[in-house]
Amino acid sequence: MSGRVLKLPEPSMRSRQAPRVTGNGGFSERERAAVYRAIFERRDVRRNFLPAPIPDEVLARILTAAHHAGSVGFMQPWDFVVIRRKATKRAVKQLFRKANAEASQRYQGARATLYRRLKLEGIGEAPVNVCVTCSRHRGGRHVLGRSTVLDTDLYSTCCAIQNLWLAARAEGIGVGWVSIMDHSALKQVLGIPRPIKVVAYLCLGYVSGFAVKPDLEELGWRDRLPVEELIHEERWERRLRR
């Protein structure tokens, strides 16, 4: 049964949307600032979704950006299941509720109280949900660059997700990753074939605003680690510190 089809930009249209790379390919100061802004202002959004729909042309741009992620052996293992129907969202929401109830049992005391305060999904509120999958056999038995690290297909799919997230942020669209869910049950709801790996379930929509800090940092669940404590020079024991 055929569904709604997005009109994706043609290659010639994409070249008009982005300036052609010339010289050393450097960005102007303004362009560079916009890239870093998208990175630093990206948030995992679970609340404040607006009911305004995402226009097809905007969603097409975002998914095309995701499709232009780097992938090992150029295998492009990702697929995107776009979900708009309320009935499908309700079925997925039930999967979240069941998994979240089980996850909440892992915490006690103040941590458990804080956990129950967290808003961990926006499945019903977000106009669009997107399930991102990985076809682990795409490209055949021997994919260039994957002979020793088989999980590079999953890493490549995560690169596509990050592209999607940054492109969405540039469009003023919030994205929330719902990780508390039984993927096997999700595959049954969405009719995803058994060999396909579900990597992410995302909620997309325009929002009333983006938080200054990530929710988990703002609520005191965890602090951002100082980057200088995570940088090593040449060898692990030579950690860069102030």
C-alpha cells in the first residue's frame, strides 16, 4: 500500500541551495558561526512542541541532510520511517510507557523522585516521528572498510542521525530521541523486517523555545564533563588537563 510521498530535492536543486565549494573550501566567518551555533544549541527536546505541521519541503531537506552523512564503504545503511498518524503514535507511546515503568524501578530515593519528574518523550505532542533504522547487509558481504569493525554500519547510521538533528535545529525544529523502548516490539508496530536494526526513534516538531542547557543538566541529573579532561595526547595516560 503506497503512502504519502515526500518530494525530495533533485541534485540540481541541492546545488542551488548550497554554494558551490571553491578554493580551499573554507567557510565565511558568518557561515562558520552558524555551524557552531547549530552544534551548541542542539537540544534533546521532549516538551514545548507546537501543533504546527512540518512542511513537506522542510522535512525533505532534513532527511536529505541525514542521507548525506558519511558512511563506511559508502554503504548508506539507513532508512527513515516517517510517522504522522495518531493511532501509530499511540501504539508506540504504549511501548514507551511499559519500558519506562520498568526502567523507573532501577532507581530509589531522591534519584527515583527525580526520574519520575523527567519528561522523556514527546511522541504524541510532536507532529512527526521518525524511526531510523540500519540495514546491516546493505552493500553486500564485503563492504569496504568494514572487515575488522563490523559495527561501523551502526556508527554510520548515528552520523546520519546527527546530521538530521543539526539540520532540524537550523530549521528551528526540535528533535527528541526516545531511547526507552523495546525495539523488537517497535518493529512489529511499524512492520520493520526482522533483519533490520532499529537505531533511533525521534520526535520532531517546531517548539516554543530551545533550552539554554540540556534538560538533564538543568535538572541536576548530570553535569557536562570538562572537555579538557577527555582529551589525550598520543597515549591514554597523557591526559590533557588545565
